[in-house]
Amino acid sequence: MITGTPFRIERIRAGRAKPGLLRQHLTAVNAAATICGAEVSGAELGARQLVFRPGAIRAGDYRFAIGSAGSATLVLQTVLPALWHAAGPSTVAVSGGTHNSAAPPADFLQAVWLPLMARMGAAMRLDLLRHGFYPAGGGELVAQVAPCPALRPLWLADRGALQQASAQAVFAGLPAEIAKRELAVLEASLAAQLGGLETELLGLPAREGPGNLVMVRLAYAGLTGLFSRLARRV
């Protein structure tokens, strides 16, 4: 999209248990095509190859629905860099999974990725309107992005001193005791070596579940790190 170079992809996800394009991948392709008016052939569920011929990147208000619990954050990371090169500001809303085991959660984009990109000159805002867990999905993210004429270099030679350590346990449609136990384990294992650990229990409406997520945020002088783990049925 940014360079205007046509390309062909073959053997898409060939080594995976379910090869080819899944819903979130197809949504990312279609979103990219919409934003730059691309000509695309082969964009369908299960496709193992496609051809993408981009056009001009266009600012606008966009909305994309994955239709499953596929990652909304990966769709956003596909299109937002292109929109830095648009002529005006844009809004992109994506519905689907906001917290997935194989993709960065929405909180990571908000706490880690966006601040670093802002230091490089990319002005963006990301709002999490509703959580979406596997398998139900149904989450929604809305990003606002302004044009970025040029990116500045980013130097991360030293993360700096630890300023704050916190942990959050999120639950929806599940007993609160699960999340309380998770926070107790984190506090027992991390508080001493981190010099303290702030904890937060976040209960979501049952309609946003079932789902359970634990995150540890380490805020250093130079950057923030976020580690997450999603619960799964065993």
C-alpha cells in the first residue's frame, strides 16, 4: 500500500493445521484493499495464494467486521501504517477478537505500541469499546489516526529504571474467585523482586464473556512492557 508495488503471495500459512486465509486474514486483506482501492484476486476463505495490486491510499471513516473471534488488533496493524500516508485523518473500527492467544491484545497496542510510535511521530488513539474473547468474539476497537509526513528514528538503548509494576486480572462470565487467585499468585511470585506490585481486579459484563485474562505491566523510564496470558478450557 505504501510503496504502490503489486505483489503475489503463495503458500499462505502452508505449514499451519488450517492452511490458507482464515477470517481475520481475509478481513485484513479486504480492509487493505478498501483503503487503497486495490485490485485483488484470490481473496477468499482458505485461499493459499493471492495477488494484490494497490492504488492510492485514501483517508476516511472505515468499519470492518471479522465475523469471528479472529484478531482485531492484527487487522489494525495491517492498515494503520498505510493511513499515516493518507492526505487526511481517518477512523478505523474493527469488530472481532480483542484478546487472542496468538496476537497482541488491545492493551498492548495502547500501552506499548502506540507510545513508541508517537515518539516516532505517528499520532494515533485507540479505544477499546468492548472486549472480545475466543470463541465468542464480539469485541470492538476504534482507532483514530492522523497523517505522518515522516517517521523519526527511535532509540531504545536503555529501558531505564522501573517506575511502576502492576497486574490486572480481567474476567467476564466467570467466577471472580478465579481472577482473585491469579492475582494472589502473581503477587506472591513477583512483588518481592519488583519492589511491590499493584493489583487490579476488572469484572466485565457477563455478555462480554466467557473470558479471563491476566496482564502484568512494567513501566520503565524509557518504555513500558506488557505481558499477558489468556485462560483456556482444559
